[in-house]
Amino acid sequence: MSTAPVIQEDIITEKKGFSKEHRKVGLASFIGTTIEWYDFYLYGTAAALVFPALFFPTFDPLYGTLAAFGSYAAGFIARPLGSMVFGHFGDKVGRKKMLTLSLLLMGIATFLMGLIPSYQTIGLMAPLLISLLRIVQGFAVGGEWGSAVVMAVEHAPKGKRGLYGSFPQMGVPAGLLLSTFVFSMVNNNMSNEAFLAWGWRIPFLLSAILVIIGLWIRLRVSESPVFEGLAEKKQLEEKPVLTVLRSQKKPLFLTIGMKLVQNGTFYIYSVFVLTYLVGTVNVDRSIGLNAVMISSAVGFVTMPLWSYLSDKIGRKPVYLGGTIATTLFIFPFFALMDTGSVLWITIGIVLGLNVIHDSVYGPQAVYYSELFGSKVRLSGASIGYQIGAILAGGFSPLIATWLLAKYDGQSLPIILYLVSLGVISIVATLFARETYRDSLTQ
């Protein structure tokens, strides 16, 4: 009779309660991912409000913003490469090691950004260095997402994979809230001259403290029980990335398509909208920043609720309904922004970023993880997510800024661009299978 070890996930997920280890993994997933996205979003906020003047000052203001968003997009170009490298080693040597490495790499890059002299001091080296460090950020976050969500999902108690998958997802609004809050506090408590001279560096330098806290927390959690089971049975995939590209094409292409509208609208609503409100609607920049902060706080409620609902009725109905709603809301979103009203702008951003968007982003972690087998789960989920992110999120602020310039400040071309992403995501979701009753050890 075979005495091969039983994969521990089958034992652990029989416990319907939340053990101490469950809570520890959930906390580590949330806090670590929050710090990663704090670092990543700092650049987006700075690219919208500060970097055009500091690192691209020789351009017309509009084209300076385009150049800043171009360097912002460079971080997304590196994300698929990061997903492949971290996915490969995460499926071969462990999820936990990759979580630790990605956080350390991100923290170093962000801290160094706060030390780079401006264009007036070192000339062209300034935009080149800031863009290089943005690429390092992208590489790190490319490995962060997959490692964090797979760890959370594979540690989850029975019937709560969706809810647990939302913990690292909540790190996104938390990181956005934290980065926007710190940036706003620094901006509001000093003169504009002091802020542009040195104040903007403070949020970047604070990253060092946050990374130390995150590393301490992540080093205390145990490795994924599913991975440990595969390792004990010597069933680890030799070349997980190649296996995904060769034999997992359908779920890979579906996850890419499913990702597009969620990521495209998110970065338009949280990054590009800051520039749009100031330059086109002519409102104070604090209005957009405050609305994004409020919406990020709302995400702590909406994201786990939608994810919990996917545990009850299935991933597909929640995800499909959210994708359709996201696509339909694009038109009223810009109408609300164009009112110039603080109230309606805030309502539009909260609805767009959380109430509707989170019905897609909340269950996304667990849905993508379940679409791939245990031997290539980290590689498959990461690559699909990050390629979708670069196609939509990375270039969406750049494309929107270009469309705004080409069509004399009209928002309709931007709306049509986002709607086209929505149609692709709806079709991809229709072809995806339901997964919430599947075993993670398959």
C-alpha cells in the first residue's frame, strides 16, 4: 500500500474555523501587499502631480505629463517578466521565498527614488534613473501579486478561499490610501515651493521603515501546505512557465482578457483622473486626491464582501456581473467628473473604484488561482494577471492623455477606449469555467 504523504491542504481546509496560522497568513498577505502597492502607487501619484516639473521640465506641460506617464508605463512593461521569474521559482522552490524577495526589491527601488536629484541638477540622468527604478518596481510587483494570492488561497479554510483571496487584494486600496494620504499630508502642510524642492521625497523615503515591518511579518508565516505536499511527493513541475505557455493556453488567454477592463478603469479612475480633474475640469488637485482616499477606505468593505459572495454563489456570476457593470458605468463616470462638483466627483470615484470595480477585483485572486493546476498555479495566475495589467493598466493613463490632447480635451474617445476593453473582458469571462467547487490539489 502506498505511503505517499497526503497533501496538507486537504487536511487544513477541512477546518471551517480560523486557526492562528490562518489569521497570521491573512494578516501577512494584507500588510505585505499593502506595503508593495504603497510603493508602486507613490510613483503614479508623483507622475501625475510632481514628476513632469521635476524630471521632464523641458517639455510643454501636457507632453511633460505624457513623458511622466510613459516612465510610469515602463513599470508595467517589467511586470510580465517579474511574473515569469517569480512564478518559475515560486512553483519550484516555494511561495514564501518569493514573497520576501519581492518586498525587499520593491522597498530598495522606492527608497532610492527619493534620493534621485532633479533634472535641473543632473540633466538627462534624472529621468533615466527614475525610469530605471520604475522598471525595478514593476519587476518586483510582477512577482508580488501571484505569490501573495496563491499563499492566501492555498492556506484558506474550507469554503473561504474567495474571502482569503481578498486579503492581498485589499492591499491594493490600502496601499493606494496610504500613499495618497502621505502624499496629501506632505502637500497640504508645506508651501508648493518646498513640496516641489524636497517635500515630495518624504513618502518615498518612508518606504524603508514600512519594508522592515513587512519583512518581519512575512518571515513569520509558514510555507503553503499545497506546495509542501507537492514537494514531499516530488511532484513539482520542472519548467512551470513553459508548461503554462504550452499546455495552459486557454486559461492563460482568458485571464488576460478578463483582466483588461478592471485594470484599465482602475488606473484611469485613480491616476489619470488626477490630471484630468486639474487640467481639464479645472478643480483643485486636492479634490481628486481626497476622493481617491475616501474610495480606498470604502474598499476595505466592498472587496471582502464581493469575494465572500463568490464563495456562496460562485466566481463566474460575481465576476461577470461586475465586468458588465464596470463597462456600463464608464459613461456616467466621466459625466460625474465633468460636473466639477466635489460631491459628484467623490461619488463617481467611489462608485467606479469600489462599489463596482471591487466586484471584479475582489474575486479575481481566487478565480485566477483556481483556473490553473497546483503545479503551475503561481506561474499561470501571475503571467495572466500581469500581461493583462500591461495591456490595459500600464498604458491606459498614457493612452488617455494622448487621446485628450488629440481630441481637444474631449472625454468620449477615452470612454470608447475603455468600453472596448470592457467588451473583451465580458467575452473572456463568458468562456471561463466555474471553479469555486474545485479542489486546489488538482
